[in-house]
Amino acid sequence: MRRAIISVSDKTGIVEFSKEIAALGFEILSTGGTAKTLTEAGIAVTNVSDVTGFPECLDGRVKTLHPMIHAGILAMRSNQEHMDTLKTLGVEPIDLVVINLYPFKATVKKPEVTLEDAIENIDIGGPTMLRAAAKNWQDVAVVVDPADYATVIDGFKKGEVAREDKFKLALKVFEHTAAYDSLISSWLRKQIGGGMPEKLSLTFEKVQSLRYGENPHQSAAFYAEPLNTEGTLAAAKQLHGKELSFNNINDTNGAIDLLKEFEGQPCVVAVKHANPCGVGTGNNIYEAYTKAHDADPVSIYGGIVAANCEIDAATASEIAKIFIEVVVAPSFSAEAVEILTKKPNIRLLELPGVGNKPAAGRVDIKKVGGGLLVQDYDYPDLNMDELKVVTDRAPTEAELKAMLFGWKVVKHVKSNAIVLCKEDRTTGVGPGQMNRVGAADIAIKGAGAEAAGSVLASDAFFPFDDSVEQAHAAGVTAIIQPGGSIRDQDSIDKCNKYGIAMVFTGMRHFKH
């Protein structure tokens, strides 16, 4: 008689699966809650303790950790010495292992979770049996995912699960247990304040396969962190439109990151090719949208729009006038949905908390050849006490407000970055240039007549005073920049010559 050991936390479909297995002539070994569930369903079950001759103990911490179980799983059927040993020891082979693990993820997602609760939901016996079965995959079918029950049943009905399917099932086990351990280590590290570990293990869960990556010849998928996705794109609910593409996801993520800088005031961010092309704030979301749109009405076409307030009918009507790829907001009024869903291709994403600052401990990860770069996320608030007016003229109240607005935006623009803005909107954005003069040229050209009276924000210091010359020629009245160049005084002197106010922040915002 073949033997199966079944012990699952997620009991989805387990009764139906076990009935099929029993009908195929398997003896079912089980423990605890699973054994009770199967018995109540009228399925014959042999308790693991009857096989091991050893009772469950330590509040169930020790149940399956026994040679009578693991020898039955790990014995290679093609190795006669192994099989002779089983016979000598009185161990029966186990041909099927069906396990899913203690719900650590569900436990730590509870707001009131304690360290003790989390520790008790770290599975020990389950991963051990799964890994043992996966190691001996040629002889043992192993199932960690209820979605694979049908494959296993179909296989055994034909006599044996196909070798290729067994290998895939074993691979899934090692991926699953690796992710499980990574989730545990990541959560435990957060309990001591995070930091950069000597060994970094990351786990992500597949949200969806994508049609392609940045270009049609690249395959791609979207993965989400298993915890703390509130307010991120991974938690968004799509209300309408085509499936999100790789570039949609990347650009929308950038829009959301910038939107979070303006928590507490109606704001709209428009992004095109991963750079903001317009940012506006207002008394309501309609005002904010019109300012973001008018900042660069050419570039917003085919772009991403992120808002931190509900999209109402008036705003939806404006958005509907042009082609927009994605609109993400905490909510949409019924009228707005009716207006926007008339456009078949626009993606509408509902994301509560989209404009809220992220939780502490968020990290930024960049993949490089052969490794990863990991850093704290760039979300420090500017310390107003550390702002240093370095010119003869201090900025006016209106200029300072515009400076702070521009400083929030420029850190989300690819370096080298220059942003021109007024109190509540961008007027020109110069992203991703090899030198600061080139970035300023783009921002000034984009601003056009709106450059006059704008302030200029730079993500890094001016190495020369040429950018001040550009700013003066365009009518810029004030500049905010980190400072720190050996030629700072040249820029200061040039600002004083033209009556431009300049403030140093002492903080750089490179974004590569």
C-alpha cells in the first residue's frame, strides 16, 4: 500500500483531495487539525504518533521530526542498501507528502501581533518534510500548493506522477521554503530596527505576468513584497482598462513616490517616461490637475496621472480630453468612473493611502550586474533650521514656498536635474542630463514665458556659475540647491550681481 503524509494549515480542497487519494489506495498519515478535519469527513487516517511510537509533545512543536517519518521520505527506491535498511528498521516508504506551512505571513500582518505569536508560527517540521521530499523528488511526489492537487491526482490515476511534474513540484517547494525563511528573517530584522545584514535574502510574490518588459522582445513579470504594501502600487485595485504594462507600472510607481511628498494637500503628479512632467497643488483636486496639466500640456499626453484626493466628475472631464495611460487615486466618484470608462484603454487604479508617506524602514533596491545596491529610501524631510541663505537678498515668503515645492519635486527627477516652479506648480523640468547646464536649458525651454518669476531647484550643487547666468537670463528670481562646491562663492557672487536669492540645503538628491 502506498503512503501519503498530509498536514496542512490551508485546508482549501484538502478533503476532496484526500478522498481521491484514499480511493487510489493510499494510506493517509496525518497530525493535529488536519487529522481531525479528515476524520470528520469520513476519511480513514493513521495518526503520525502511531507510526513513530512517540506522542506529539511540547505543545505540538514535535510531531513529525522522527526517523520513522524521514527515513520513509528520504529512502531512494533505486538504492538497494536504502531499501534494506528500511526493512531492517521496520520503516514503510512514504510516496506522497502534502504540506503547507504555519501561517507566519498572516500572523505578522495582524496589527497586534507580538514577537511570541510570530515565533510560535514559525514552522519547523513542515519545511523539514517538504525539503526531504523535494530532495528525493524522483521517488516522492511533494505538494506545497493546493493549486497542484489536480496534477497529482491525474498523475496517480495514470499510475504515477510524471517525472517532469515531480521535478516542478520539488522546485516549487524549494522556492516556497526559501521565501518562507526570507520572510521570517526580514520580519525579525525589522524588530531590531532594520539595517544592512551581512546576508540579504529577499522574497517577493508574483502579482502578474506581463506581456513584455520595457520592449517587446523582453519577458517580464510584476512581483510584490509580501508585507507592508499599503499605499503602494502593489496594493492598487484596477477598476478599468487594459492590463498594466511594465512601463505603466514603472512610471506609475514614480508618480506615486513623488505624490507622497505632498501629503495633506490636494496634489496631482503627471509622469512621462519615469520623470515628472507636471506637478500641481490646489484647493481641490480639479485645481491641482489643471496646474499639473498646464505645466507641460505636450508631455502629459500618453502619461501617468496620480492624485491624492478622489477624482470627481469635473476633474475626470478634464482628464478625458486627452489620452492618458493610467490614473491612480484613492477613489473615484461614480460620475468620474462613468466619464472615464467611456475611454476603453485608460487604466483606472484605486489605491487608498496613495498619498501617505511610506512606513519607516523602506529601502530602495537597484539591480546591477552580479549584485544589488541597497539604500535607505530618500524621504528625509528638509530641516528648515538648516536652510542657509547665502546671498545678500533673502527669498521672499512666496519664493521660499516655491523653493520648498521645487525641492520636493527635484529629488524625483533623474539626475542631473533642474526644476523651475512657482508656489504651487512646476513650470519646467529638466531631467537626466550629463551636465547641469543641459538640464537647465531643458527646464527653461519647457517653461517658456513661465520661466520669468519662477524659482529654480537643483538636485546637486553648481560646479560653476554658468547655471546662474542661465537662470538670470530666463527671469528666475531665486535658487535652492545643496551647496558644497569648491566654487560656491562664484555662484553666490553671480546671484548677488543679479539680485537673485539663493538658499543652500546641505542635502543632495541624486537619482540615477
